[in-house]
Amino acid sequence: MDVDAYVAAHRPEWDRLADLLDRRRWTGDEVDEVVALYERTATHLSVVRSTSPDPALVARLSTLVARARTAITGSTSASWRDLTRFAGVGFAVALAASWRWWLTTLTVCSVVMVAVGVWVARSPDVQAALLPPAETRQLVEQDFAAYYSSNPASSFAARVWTNNAWLAAVCLVSGVLVLPVLWVLLQNVVNIGISGGILAANGRADLFFGLITPHGLLELTAVFVAAGAGLRLGWSWIDPGPLSRSESLARQGRTTVGVALGVGVLLLISGVIEAFVTPSGLPTAARIGIGVVAELGFVAYVLWGVTLVRRHGATAPALADLAADRRGAALPAAG
């Protein structure tokens, strides 16, 4: 194919399409013209690619076709408005609407954690079965405190966030199966209880709470929120209510994705506190105070979500869902 002749024959159409795409408004006839020119230019691009791929010409036509496609179909990319809506409304409403799930999870897990810690602290035989005396001394005197300063703060924060985000993701993704979430929670709650019990039995409860409280309040809250959201996702399939199982699971699944994003932010904040505040030289009261302030900020955010739920009533769940134009198409139900 003679590329020069092909370009000369079709350049007026490409120029006309580019001129129309540069305009802010189109008339009805111009809309039809843009669609027709887009279809023809897409065909021209295909011909050029298959017969004589000139890189400059392919790049120009590809850009022109992409611009036309976006102008015709509209862009669905995320915007600052979407981000602001999610941060200010969507996540808050999702937390408020599902408070029974994550608060129950938090309460039950906290009771189990304390019970395990007290049991271990008061049972020398249990302590001996868990760790030999030498390893117990190593944990109490060195390892527990050294863990928080084992790496540079920035890399430690990234590692902590990755680990906790993975844990939260497992709780969210496996929620539809229910049992994996309960198993993950049990493992982590028991491990924390054992560590606390061993340190308390050796007279270092102050070290345990002084190091785990600053970041642990928000970190554990975020994990329990993720677990509660995962369990609610599973329950939406078990008991879909007035919706079909697929509709109930899809709606809760979209909300769960939003919760996952919010939990990621909470874990990022707790990770920064764990890396920069927990091992710092600040007085214990100051470090714990920072953790309490972060947790109170979360509580205030949840209360804002409660206010939104009460204000919007029955329509509140839609605030935590994706906008209607971003939910995708649904197949019509068979008659």
C-alpha cells in the first residue's frame, strides 16, 4: 500500500475529527458526524497497522481513535469527586451501617484475647509448655521491644502495613466462606494473648501495654472492621433478605470493596504510628496518648457515619454503594 497516497486520501477526515474533538459542544448533526468519523478512522488505523505500519502514523491515529472513543462513550475513570465522596460519606456510612458486625467481632475477640492472656499469666505450666525458660527470658528482655526497632522506620512501616493489609484482605475476601475469617481471627487473637500473658507473668505488663497500645488500638480495630465486613459479606449470601442471593452478594460485595479501601488507610495510619511512635523515645504516656487520639478520631468518624445514616434513613445504604453508573450491567431476570 502506498502510505503517502492513503494519508493524502484520508487526512481531511482525520483533521475534521480532530477539529470536532477540540470543541466543547456539538450540534446533533456533529454528534452523528463524530461517530461516523470515529468508525472510519478506526478502520483506517486497522488498515495501516496490518499493511504498512508507520510508527508515527499509527501513533497519531491511535491517539485520535482513543480521544474519539472517550468523547463518545464517556470516561469512567476515578475523579477527585469520587475520592472525596468515598472519604467523607461512603466509608463512614459503611462503618455505621455494619457496626453490629465489626463491633461484635471486636468485643468477642477482645474478650478472648484477655481471657487467653490471664490464663497464660496465671498458669506456669502453660507458660512452660509454650516456651522454654531461655526463650521466655529472650522474649521478655530483648525480642519483644527489639522487634519495633529492628528495621529503619520507613521500611518497617511499609512491612507492617503490607502484613496487616494482607491479613485484612484475607478476612475480607474469605468472608463469603465465613469459617476462614474466624480461623484467622482466632490465630491472631490467641497469639497476642499469649505474648501479653508471658510478659505479665514476668512482671513486664507495662512493657507489653506501653508498646502495643499506641498502634494496636487502631490496628486491631481496622482488622476487626475487615473481619466484620467479611462476615457480613458471607451472611449476605446465607440470608439475602428480599433480594436474590446474587443481588445481595453483589451489593454487599461493592460495599465490602469500599470498606477494604478504608481499612487500608486505617492500617497505613497505624503502621506509621507503629514505626515512628511506638519505638520512639517519647514517654509511655505520650505514646499511648497518640494511639488514643487516633482511635478517638476513628470513633468520631463512625459517629459522623451514624449521623448520615439517621439523616438519610432508608436511602443511606446507597451512599456506601457505588454510583449507579459505575455498578455495571445486570442481566434481566427470566420471566
